[in-house]
Amino acid sequence: MKRIGVFICECGPNIAEKIDIDSIVKEVSSISGVEIAERYKLLCSKDGKEYLKEKIKENKLTHLVLGACSPKQHEKTFIKVCEEAGMNPYLCNLINIREQCAWMTPDREEATAKALRCIRAGIARVKYQQSLEKKYLESNVDILVIGGGITGLQTSLLLASDARKVYLVEKNPDLGGMVSSFKSLFEGGNVKSVVKEKMEKVLENKNIEVFTNSEVKDVLGFFGNFIAKIEKDNKITEVKTGAVVVATGCSLFDPGQIAKYKYGKLDDIYTSLEIEVMNMGGRIVLKNGREPQSVAIVHCVGREEKGYCSKICCSYSAKFHDYLREKNKDVEIHNLYYDLCTSQFERGRKDISVTRISDIEEITEESGKKHIEYLTGDGKKESVSVDMVILLPVIEPGKNVPELAAMLRIPLDARGFFAEEHVKLNPVATSLEGIYIAGCVQGPKNILESITQSEAVAGKILCSLIPGKKLEPEVMVSRIAPSLCTGCQTCLSVCSYGAIVFDRENGICVTNEMLCRGCGNCASACPSNAITHKHFTSRQIYQELTEVLYPSRSMKEQK
Amino acid sequence: MNEEFTPKIVGFLCNWCSYAGADLAGVSRLQMPPSLRTIRVMCSSRVDPLFIIKALLYGADGVLIAGCHPGDCHYMKGNYYARRRFAMVKSLLEATGFEPERVQLSWVSASEGIRFKETIEEFTNKLRKLGRNKAAKKVFV
């Protein structure tokens, strides 16, 4: 037996002045199933909540319809009231008669009619709402960090504590990643404090278990309960974690792929990374051991081919000027670029001269010098002869990214980097809850941005995976009726979260409720009508639809 | 053409953008005709093509589906699915003799109260010109 209570909130003068509440109360009291219909001055107030709780208990109400403000404002408030009164909160329907009725309808009569219509529809819908149970799930708070570069190190240090263990996996023999081969950083600060000290701290930290020369072979499970397999020396270690942070960084485009740069064909043509390594060794020299008197820095190598700007090359090239001039202050440096994208750090530098080009035509060797022929920005043919050429190749995704993405079940973007869930709303999360991305794995980034992202990831994890606290997965999820499912897998193809899997044994699809976010896309895609989107079932929506359009048809049916 | 006629519009609004945009219109006290009957869904991709057809058969003069702008979907790409289904429904309506102008898909973000008001006003005026939905209440499915 359904015992429905209808309560209309006056919301101070907000609703009371615009809508004739008494007539609505009178009108709805006669609807079958409605046990009580009353008005109250302010339901969300302390007294209002007590009043509601009392009324629920007193009248043994099973369903609740509240005519008040937007669910976006107070749905949570009333969910809590229902819970405290011992009623299932999913049997409560909050009808928006303030924002979308009282406040936007100029005429009192029309507003009253609209409000009545909405409330009647709410009553029709609530009869078909089902009680849903919240689930609570034990979670593991440990973290797997893939990649021991600057981003991975920072994330590990932020997260490791006595209550939370971090497993840090690095495929190389040493931690530190790409940055450890740099002598200085264009953002300022020195590498020693930025990387070396972090490495030491990580190695000293008893709550961080470091796996070097290792690779993650498999990650199974979902947020709060992942199982990862880490391979080291052909031995597999299995660890249980609550979240996974992917910080595997990036690699550089191979200029050898473009013949005109003659990389690997002529001597004294280096990539930016080779210059960094050479500089770490003490000197930047030509193959014959002498210091270069003239250098050409060629920007945007591979930019055309890859189709995007890697945005930090211009900035870090400024640092090469310092490297070269430190040893030989008269060295002549030419910058050839297609598009310049410098950050605030280099904008003020007067000592760098640049030439805009539209194409490099050819690089040849003439009497020991590299002769570069290029077209200027306005199409003139010019050339320059130098001792050394430094190529700045675009940053591209690491070689193992496609396999890693397939293993983790997360998508890549058009450039081949890991795709964030939302560029503005959720920039470090991925489509799979509990898998986060930080640093260059998501696209070219400077160190500042990488560190910012690792802190963002740490923040996300610290506020969601709390030791001793259970997880509350989404309740309004989709459910596939096994008896109706034909196994066509349409739902599987439309799900953005990988929440639906195909059960081969039974030939049907199954929703993983832990991964489902409750958008309902699969429910409207299913050709067999086998999918129910809980709390937004087709039946509930039809009830609402019928009642808003054709009053009382649904009511009569139920009487 | 009857100026007094207020068409019945069923609006399927996505919870995250358009419903919030409608709320904002109310909070900003933007006044509009009471033609809209809102049905809140979590995502515009929840709108089953059947909902649209049923709404027209049940007596709606127009059906509005509103979701987040392309690229802004709370569920990553639900609005793209909504857009595809909408295109399908439109050609289906045309083929089966409905008036496809009676359905509309709009993108309204949570910050676009004014856009929401304009959408409702424009659609209402368009439907006023079209007159009552002749397919209404002819068939019940």
C-alpha cells in the first residue's frame, strides 16, 4: 500500500506570493494514494525538517512529493531527512516549483496551473519509483604509481604515509626520468633540488616500495580495488591498490624520419635531449672535439607531421643559449622557427635572435660546415652556414602508450596521448574512475605544470580514498535484464566508462555497477529494452510525460 | 494562427547543464511563457527516441531536448549520442508523417539562463505558427 505525502513549501514569500498553494493542496488531496497534503513555510529549515520527519512517521508515509525548490539545491537535504525518518530516499520526489515555475512565470494563475501540473506529474512518477539501496564498499587506499620521473616522484611523496603505501614502478634502472639528464631548468630552480632530493626522499621513505627495471603487466579491478601485476626480472609481484596514477612521461619525435634534416646522416646534428646529455658531461663540442663557433637551433621539427605544437621547446631552447655562451660567449646562434610559443620566462630576453621560416629546404655539408637552406616566413630563399645544428623535435607519446592504454582500459586523444576525462572539469581523471594521469603522459607540459598535476592527483586521491572509510558507488546505475538481453553489445559500444562487459559464457551483457556513472545512455540505446536506468526508468518517465500532457489519464488508470 | 494559444512543450533537460541553465533563468527572474513541461534526465543521451514520439502522440505540441554544449558533456560524449539519435528521430518523423519541426535539440549550459529563455521563447513562437499538433492523442502506445 502506497501512502504518499505531498508537502508544498512556501519558501518564505518566494513561492507563496507567486502560486496559490491552498488551491494546489486542495486539488492534490483528492488524488488516490495521497494520504496527506499540506503547506509549510520553509521545509529546508531546521523546524521544517523536523516537521517532515514527524509527518512521515505519524502518517506512516511510504512516498514523498515535495513541491519546493530545484533538486539541484536541496535534493541532498531531503534525502537526509528521509533517511533519518527511516524512509527510502529514492521514494521521494522533489518538484521544482520555485526556479522553473514561480520565478519564471509572470502570471499567478498560469504559475499555479504549471505548479499543479508539475506536482501531479511528480505524484504519478513517485508511485513508480523504487527503493534503491546504497552500497558500501571496502576499499584499499594504497596507490600504484607508474613512472618514476619527476611527476611520479612528486605524486608518491605526497601520497605515501603510514596509512597509505605507494608502489612506484619505473622501467629504467634509475628513478628521475627525463629531467634527471638536464643541467638546468628553464623555469628556474636547479635540478638537484627538484629531482635528486625527491629521489633520495622516495628511496628513504619506508612507505614507498620502489620497483626499478620493472613493468606493470596487468591491472584488473576498479576504483578502490585494483590488482596490479608488476614484473621484475621475470618475476611477477601482485599488489592490491585503490587507485593507479599513470605518469610515464613522453618521448621525443625521431627527426631521422624526415630526410631533409639529415639527422643520423651528417655529423654534428643533435636533438635537444642529446645536447642536454652532452652538457651534463661538461662540454658541448663538435665531433672533432672543438667547441662550435656557430650553431643553428631548428625549432618545430616534426610539427607539421605530428600536427600539434609541443609548446615547451621554444622555452627550453633559451637554456641552450646559456649552455653555449657559458663556454664561449661569442658563439653565434641562429634560431629557425615556424611558430614561436615562449612562456613568461623567456619573453624578456634580448640576447636571442630568431628567424621565422616557412620551410627548411635542405641541410648539406660544405667544407666542414652545415649549410641550411630555408624559406623565410614571407617566402624568400635564404641560407646559413653553421658548425652545429640542434634539432628541437616535438614531444610525442611514449612508445608503450597504446599497450598501456589498452591494459588500463582508458582512451587516447587524437594525438595519441592519454585523454583526460574532461579538459576543464576533470583534467587529471580518466574515463575509468580511480585511474589518474599526470604530467607529459597527457600531452607536452613543463615541469611546473607536471608538478601541479601531480598535486591535483594527490588531492583527488586524498579526498576520495580515505583510510577506514568505505566507498559509496553510484546508486542510479543501469541494470541489464538477463532474460531480455540478446547479447548484441550495442550498450557496450556506447558506454564511455567501460562499465559494461560481455559475458561470453551466457552470451549477454552485464553492467559493472562499480564503474557505471548513471548517465542512462545504454538504456536508450538498447534495442531490446533490456536495460533499466535506475531512478530514471522508462516507466517513471512515461508516467511523468503522460501526466504533464494529458492530466489525469494516468490517475484514472490507477484508481 | 491563434496568438493566445500556448503550445505544450515537453523539455527533456540534462541534469548538469540545461536543467541548471533553466534554474539560472528562474533565479535571474527571466520571464517566459508557461509552455514548458520539464522532465529532468541525467544526460541528454537518456532520451530514448521513443520518448520523443510518445510525447508527440500524448499531446505535446513540441519536444525540446537540451543538453551540454558539444565537448562539455558531464558524461564525456553523451550529447553526441543524443545528437545522432535526434537526427535519426527527425528523419523518422518525416518519413512517418509527423512534422519534424516540432522537435528541437539545443545546447544550453548551466551559465546560459538567457539562452534558455530565448530557446523557449523562440520555440514557443515557432510552435504557435505551426498550430496544434494534429497527431496528438490519435494513438496511444
